[in-house]
Amino acid sequence: GTLRSACEEAIETGRQQEQLIEALLTLARSQRSLEHPERVDLSAIVTEVARAHEADAADRDLHLHIWTEPSIVLGDAPLLKRLSANLVENALRYNVHDGNVQISVRKQGETALFAVANTGPVVLPDEVSRLLQPFQRASRDRIGTHDGLGIGLSIVKAIATAHGAVLTLYPKKTGGLDIEIAFRAVQPQANRTPIGMGSTRKMMRAADLWQAQYAQDGRRQ
């Protein structure tokens, strides 16, 4: 019994180390500007990720609601998948029994808005900025096991920044978070031609201008 427990603990430790290494590599990669962005349907990625977590939501007695519409952005599909998975997993993990998780992707003019909202423990306003730092958690009061590496949202922030997107966290008074990421939407025409570095620099400059405009519009509301 003791030997078996020791082996199981060693296996679990190894698994957590692998997850940590993968997460850190993703974090390092996403903190750079995108070198070869492609046209990606953000809604298709988010829907795939959300559907893959339906069983986990059911196991946790959570209600998962998904609503998306086609939204094309310039980006890196694997990084966007990681961003989506981190948001969905956090929304499930930091929740309450019989709680809700709402996932949506919708178009708003030139913006593709990806939003994840959940019920959960109350997050104080001064905790929001800390949540975006690696190895930080809002609370130990969550359902399920105390798993997770505490770097999920910092990776989300890095990937969003690499895409020129605007990340906003809204703590709800009743508990839980509303998280929104605003991407610059592009036309849905297929484009199989690789984008060179010159085009990338132009795209990132355009994304910076769009990001500033989005922030300014947000302040006006």
C-alpha cells in the first residue's frame, strides 16, 4: 500500500511538472509578437474547446452555456486554443456547486468579442491585477480538487497581448468573473498565402491603433 501510494504520488508529480513546463513554454512563446498570423475562425476554436469540457462541467454539477457566431481574426490557432482552454478551465475550476459558465463569441462591428462568465467565489477588485501574474489564485474556495498551476490567466494575458487584443476582467458582486477579450475582426475570405514579417509589422501597428481606439470607445461608455 505504501509503495503504491508513493508510486502514484511520483506519477502525479511528474504529470504536474510536465504541465508546468508546457505552460511556461506557452507563456514564453505568447509574449512575443506573432511571426506568421493566419486567418482563424475564433468561434470554431472556442466551440471545439468548450464542447471538449462538457463532461468536466457535468462532473462538477455545472451548467455550461455556449453561444458563438463566425468571427475571423488574424492569429495563431494553437495559441488561441490554449487561451480558450485556460479560460474555460478556470471558469469551471473556480466555481460553486450547481453554478454556471457562459461562453460566447460574437461580432461587434470591427471587433470579435470572446467572453467567459461564471459564478464562483467573490473576487475583490484589488485582486484582479494580481490574478494576471503567474502562480496567483483568487481563492482556495472552489469546487473539485485543488489542482491547477495558478498561471492560467497570465498565459491568457500574454496570448491576448501577442494578438493585439484587449483583455478585461470584471469581478461580479455576487461572485465569479466576467472576462472579455476583444480581438480585431477581419474579413472572412480565405487567405492561404503566408504573411511575411513586413506584413506582420503592419498588422501589429494596425492592432495597436485599433486597441487604442477600442480602449477610448470603452471609456466613453
